[in-house]
Amino acid sequence: MALKIKFRALLTMCGDPVENGELIVDAGNVAEISTPSENDAATLDLSDCLLMPGFVNAHCHLGLTALEKKLSPAQSFADWIRALISINSSLGDESRVRGIRAGAEEMKRSGVTALGDYVAEPDLLPVIDELGFRSVLFLETIGFQSEKALELCKNIEEILKRDSLSPLGRLGLAPHAPYSVSPDLFRSLGQLAHQYDCPLSCHVAEIPEELGFLQKSDNSLEELLRERSAWDLEWKPPGKSPIEYLNSLNILERLIAIHCNLITADLDVVKLKKVSTVFCPKSTHWFGRTDFMPVRTLLDRGIRVALGTDSLASNDSLNFLQELRMAEKLLPDVSRKEILTMATLGGAEVLGLPCGKVACGQKADLIGFRIPPSYSGSWLDVPFEPHRHKVDFYMVDGSPSTLLTSDPSN
Ligand SMILES: [Zn+2]
């Protein structure tokens, strides 16, 4: 049944704001945006709200949410991974699932309607799929020994063949990083992504140690692999940057590259190969990084940038409104409009999801912020207001949720 939603203002993210109008949602889609009409659909009165597309959290690891506040930035990246592996392996299934559900609630409260999640354990796919986000669930794969590539790929292909996700969910592939995936595994996963037409993502150029690993000038990640019996004696450092290396393996085309803190020298090939990127503001801040993704330059070059929370192993919250404010703090030369675009349309385009803007025929994934009657500022400023920790209206695929509150100060 069609639903009419009256609004005070609407940020479409693909045109000018619309004021004092209404939109009709029908069969999960936005069917009409107009000034008040005689349409007799059931009416939801949000005439005190700013509506906009729901946020797209383009990079997360919900399976690590139970690590909340258990880790702190370590002396080295390898030490942080050591601590992560140790605490993560001691987690029971129950606390992991509890963490996933709590993390999802926090994201929803803060307006996330669509999600790109790295899923390291295939058993968790149904748990994450049923949370109700529009999503790409990336099968995260680690394996530095070439001899294991074939078997790992077979297992991944079984999951792709079975694909039992809900209509809102889609599978993707995520070789973890250049220092944790063998060249053979990268190539095979790239071929599978092509064969099954699914998005491919990877953590890329996150840390100087990764560049040193590929150029044999830093052995901290090699030591980590050796002590975990995961080292490959046949490995020959390619002497390339992470982006050049992935290009040589034929998997750079349309890759969704996470972090990209150290890619300034590779921007031509990033642009040429239509790589999209995901910036994780609070994770970047948590690690205290001073060299991080050159977002202004990427936007100027027409390279897609989305926003992500990353996991609670390197962030203290999955609240997406906090990510917007941290993005503004870290990127003084990027406007609020651009940050909101990265958080909505940019994320949708990066993940290939039919959301991120409010337009006729588009999926009805909407959020709303209650506005005091006296409000006279820019609509673009509302999500950045420091007192806002949650949204007042939430809808995925045309189904409103019961997040509406009666307290306009929230
Ligand atoms: Zn990550």
C-alpha cells in the first residue's frame, strides 16, 4: 500500500532541497515527490522533520563488534594485529552475535540504512543478512601461502553458488590485504568476482609497513606471518607500491579500495582503473594517522570516495553521525555537502546499491531529523549539529521503523 510522507525539508542529494512537500512511497520505492497534493494514500506526518537518504556505511567488520574497547593503538601495526587476533580468538559465538546485533542497532540509530561489511566467518552471513540493512557482504579471505589458494577459492565459490542472502543482501569478495593474501589467491578471487559479477574490495596502502613489505624494506609483517606459520618461502617482494602490485595481479579494475592512506603517487592509475575508495575517519583518528587518504585530491580528480566506520577494533563506536563530524575535522578543505554526498550517494555508488539519493523510482531508504520550528540554518548543517546522536525517522526499502521520538532536542 502506498504511504504519503509529509516533510518540512528534503535533501535529495541529487538536486536542490525541497521544502514543505511530501513524497509517496510505494512498493519500496519513492514514487512521487511534490508539494501537498490530494493523493489519498495513508499519511505519515513528518512535517517537522528534515528527510534525506539513509547513510551508507561502506566499510565495517560487524563480526568484530564484541571487541569494543578491548584494544588500543599499539606500538606497531603488527602488534595491533597480534592483540586483535589474540582477543578475537577468545570470543565465544554468543558474545560475537550479541556484539553484531548491538553494533547494528547503533548504526541504525545513527541513520545507517546500507552497509558494506567484511565477513570473515561464513557462518555469520545469515546473522548479518537478517539485520535488515541493504548490504554487500564481502567474504573476507586471508591466506598468504600460495598452496592454499585453490582450496580457499573452492570454499568461496561454494558460498557464491549457494547465495542464500535476502533480497536486500548481495555477496562480494574481499581479499584482506596485500600482506595477508598470496598473489595466486588475489588472481583467483579476481577471476571469481568477474565470473559471478560481484564487487571486489581490499584494504590497500593503509600503513608504511605494507609498502615496506612489498619493497622488502620493512620486515615487521613478514615476522608476523612467520610466527603464525603463514609465511610463504616462495614469496618474492614485487618492489611495487600496493596499487601497482594489485594492478600487476589484474585485480585493480573497479576495486573498492579501503583506506588508501599512501596512494598519492598512484592517482593516475587509480583514476584510469576506476578504483573507488572508502575513507574511515574515526579509525584514521584512532590510529593517530597523520598521512591519510588525500580525499580533496581524489574528489577533484573525480575518484569516488565513500565513508566507513571500520570495526570496533580501531574505533570506539559505530555511530555514523560521529563519522561525519570526524570527517569534517580531518578534512577542513571538504565541504559539508561533499561529506554528506560521500556518506550517501558516494557510498551507494561505491557499493553498487540502488540507494543514496531520493528520487522517483529510487529505493525508499530514508532518515529524518526533527527540526525545531524556529530553525533557520542550512539544511546541510543539520546532521552535523553536535547534539545529534541519533535520527528521528528511519526507513529501509519503504518500511518505516519505530525510531520516531517525541523529544525534538534529540
Ligand atoms: Zn577494515
